[in-house]
Amino acid sequence: MKDRIYQTYHSSFSPAVISALREIDDLKRHLDSLSPLTSDAGIQAGLKSYDEAFLVRMTYHSNAIEGSTLSLADTAAALDGELVKNATAQEIYAAKGVFDGFMYARKMLGEGHRLSEELIKEIHERTALDIDLRLRGIYRTTQVYIKGSQTVPVAAHKLYTLMPDLVFAHNDSDIHPLLKASIFHVLFEGIHPFADGNGRTGRNILNYMLMQAGYPPVAIRHDKTSGYIEALEEWQIENDSDKCLTLVASLARSEIEARISLIETATNFEELR
């Protein structure tokens, strides 16, 4: 795995992926050029509303990937502190955990914290609210397995060398930010450093990395068409990165386009008044 970490950060990627990244960066530059408009009160309100809806959507999908039966509406109610019928306490805590972990990651980003093992553990501690308190924020000490996956996480004793290697490789890399974030995510999920909550924590860290690079966060969907689990396995087992990178790129593009549309639509409406 140590060699795999180095090799993955120094891989070559397909022309289709590189082309997609160029298009996303063009869109991001356009979004950045609209930033002076966001001082408008109406646009601020629209962006705030979009972000609030995004957080519910992101929380719902992240937990649904792990088997939660909460609906999107249930998730919104749980995050608002309302009673959700037929929901287990574990599902409620899991929803609150994804939200809290994301907000903590965003807070640490705002304070200028760089990725570190300590930060990863702190995000896990806040994200995995539904697991045993004694397992939160600490690396596992036993072998674990991923249900329904061919990927076998590394032995527990290897975590104390592999995790520092992974963090160093990420921080030291100067490749495209979307590639860096995706690479870290797939390697993190393959290593599986915690006893439970790795998927939700990994997706919160992925968003931390995207926001750190100036991109909006993404919500990896829980549905048959997204192919998220299959994409992870193709990269982890077959060393084929295209599907995973294309998925992350597509989600980033959609989030950028949504924000551009919101700002430009509001601006055009104001001009017509």
C-alpha cells in the first residue's frame, strides 16, 4: 500500500478526465467572476437557501449509502430536531453526525487548518456519532471488512505508517485539486482506518478538500445510476480511475453550474424590474 500511495499520486490520467477538469475550471473561473454580485441581499438569500438544502441532501445521501432508511424529508426533520416516526436512534445520530462533521470541517477550513491526522480523527469523532464513543476519533486496533465489497482494508498495525504517508503524499502533491481530493478519498476508503464510519468521514474529508481548493462541496448520490461503490472498487481493485474521477468531476460541475444559474437568474430578474 505504501507504494500504491506514491504511484497513485503520480499516475497519468485519461484525456477524457483531463478535458473534464479543464471545463470545470473554466466554469469555476466564471463563478469566481460573479463573486462581486453575491453582496446583493437577494442573491445572498438565494445562496443561503441553496446551501441549507444542499446540506440536507448531502447528509441524506451519505447516510443512505451506508444503509440508513431515513428519507430526505426525515433527514431534514432530524436535523431540525423534530421527532421522526419509525426512525431508530442510530439513524438520527448518524444524520446529525454527518452534518456536524461537515460543519466542523468547514469551521477548521475557515481557521486555516491544513489536512493532518489529528484533523482526520477530529472529523471522524464528530461524524460517527452513531458508533461506540470509545471508537470515535481513534484508529482501529483490529481487522475490519466492508460488507458487499471485494476490497479488504489493510491490517490494523499498518495504519500508523500508512496514514502519515497518505497525509504527507496529499499535502506534498501539486496535481489538480480534484484529482488530489479523489485520490485521497479512494485510498482513505481502501485503508479504512476506523472501526466504523469510514465512508461518511471520507466523504466529509473529500468536501473539506474541495472547499479548500475553492470548489463547492458535493453530494455523492445514493442511487443505482451514480455507481459510487462500483467506481471506488474499480480504482481500488482494478486500478481503473476513470469512473471515480468522472463521477467526482460531474458532481463538482453540477454544483458550480447550479450556483452560476442561481446568481445569473437573480441578476437578470433584478435588471428586468
